[in-house]
Amino acid sequence: MVQPESKLDVVIIAPPTIEHQEEPVKLSSSKNQEKPSKPSIMVNINASYFRVCISLGGQALLWKTLSEKTDIPPNFHNLFTMLPSTAFVLLWCVALCVLVSLSILYAMRCIFYFNMVKAEFHHHVGVNYLFAPWISWLLLLQSAPSFIFRNKYSYEYVWWLLIIPVVGLDVKVYGQWFTTEKRFLSMVANPTSQLSVIGNFVGAHAAIKMGWRESGTCLFTLGLTHYMVVFITLYQRLSGSNHLPSRLRPVFFLFVATPSMAALAWKSINGSFDVQCKMLFFLSLFLFASLASRPMLFKKSMKEFSVAWWAFSFPLTFLALAATAYAHQVKCVVASGLAILLSAISVLVFIFLLVFSTLKIDSLFANPKSHLMY
């Protein structure tokens, strides 16, 4: 009787049934993890992606300016006129295609994901990028080849369609800055607040091309007044806890873009690059030198590629445009060399970002957190 009892003990202790019960549970959980839901591209794309279009439109305007004889410093006339016109037209067509594609996607986002667009409007950073689509279209309008708008009135109609949303956003955003307690400028100010000002300057610059001096002066006054307020507020660091995360530090280059665009707008109004334009240009040049001398400021933002990198491009383009206008007015070797240098830096940065974005396009649009990054 002793031997069968010991055999029974050996058989009962074996644990194969427990292992077989645990394995299917693990397999089923791994199968569930292999099928994550991919968010729609309309969810990932927010208004901040239009800074790519601002860069494309700015580059098209720069290439158009450099290829025109009237705006080229005489010392480098032959160098600039060698720029093929076909390259400029090709760049403008690429900018148009990208802008149309993004505009369609964002329009669909407004229809199917209106709550996300509403959240952008109530975000202290996201609301400023709502100006970006209209700035992109205005830049594309100014840089359009001569055969696009042969009729004067077609240019005027398009300008009105683009400037009305800008003025509407001005009324809403600027009004909140001094009437809404939770939206005071001292509480929500950040470098992207300058995008609203840039929209006014770009609109003024486009209005003067039609000969609408009064409209251009009105938009310039509106932009310059609020630029002074925003600039002083940001310099005093009154924004408190609403500082930008490290990944968005490239937007500090908007400090360079705003005075540069203001100088171009006033030059178009006044007819020459006078003392006021030079003051604004020297301010943007100083701010560029201040940021360029602090590369460690952007170290964390450069660890992972994001659409925020495009904030480096169009401010440099605006600075190059202002430097070109300054060189054409002053007509000296130093000013012309400065225009050449800044234009070369702008083009190189643009090409680098364009190539890198093409190679990283999957991560750029498929990032699950991209709809939260401005």
C-alpha cells in the first residue's frame, strides 16, 4: 500500500495545466497589442504645419526678388541674373501644390474634427498658427509669376479673400488681449504671438503692390502697434508659466522675422528703404546674431525631428529679403556681401529642411502626438 500512495503524489504535483493556461493569455494580449489604431492624418495635422508653406512662399518671393534686375545690388548683378527663371517657377508650383494639399486636409479637419480646431483656437500657442494659412497664401500671391495674374482685378479679389480672415482673427485675438481676463497678453504671450503681427505686415506689403496705399498703411499701423506691445511683453518675460517647451524653441527665430517683414512693408509704403526701414533691419540683424550665438538654446529641440524645425527657415528668408532691399538702397560692397551671405544661408537651410522632411515624412505625419505639438 505504501508504493501506490507515493506514485499518486508524484502525478498530482505536475503543473503543466497552469503553464498551458498562462500561454494563451499572453498570446491573446500580444495579438491585441499588434493592432493599434492608427490616427487619421487629419487628426495629426494642425495649423502649425502651414509654417512649411510659409517657408516655401518666402523662398519663392526671395528667388523672384533676386531674379529681378531692379532689386539686385549692382555689384552682384551678373551673379543674381544667372538664376534661371524656370527654377523660380518650379519652386512656386511646388509651393502651390503643397499649400493646396495642406489647405484641403485642414478644411477636412475643420469639418470632421471641429472640436480639435476649437481646441487650437483656445490654446495660447495654437491660436497664433491660425494666421499661418493666410500668411502662406499672401506670400504665394506676391511671389506669383507675371503670367498668373494678368488681370489686375483678379489679384485684388484674391487679396480681399485672404485679408478678411486675417482682420477677423486680429479683432478676436487682439480684443482678447485687453478685454478677457483669462486671455490677457501678459498671461498668454509667447514668441508665436508675433505671427498675428507678421500677417498684418505681409498683408500690407501685398496691398501696396496693387497701389492701395491707404489699406497698406492701415494694416501696417495695426501690426506695428501690436508688435511693440508683444515685443516689450516678451522681453519682460511676463508670460509666467506659459513658457514654451524645449521642443518648440525654434520659434524664437520669429523675433527675427517680424522686424524684417516690418521693414519690407514700410519700404513698400514709403517707396524707399529709409531710416525707419534701416532701424528695423538692424534690429532683426541684432536679434539674429543673439540667437545664432546661443546654439545650446536649441540643443534639446534638435534631438528629434519635428515640424517645429521649419521655424528656422522663413525668418531667415525674411531677413535675407530685408538685407537685399538694404543692399539695393545703400549700394556698397559690405551691404551686398551681407545680402549674399544671408541669402545663401536661407537657401541652404531651406534645402536641408526640404530634403530632411522628405526623408522623414512618415514620422512627420504619423507621429501620434503631432496634433498636440505646435
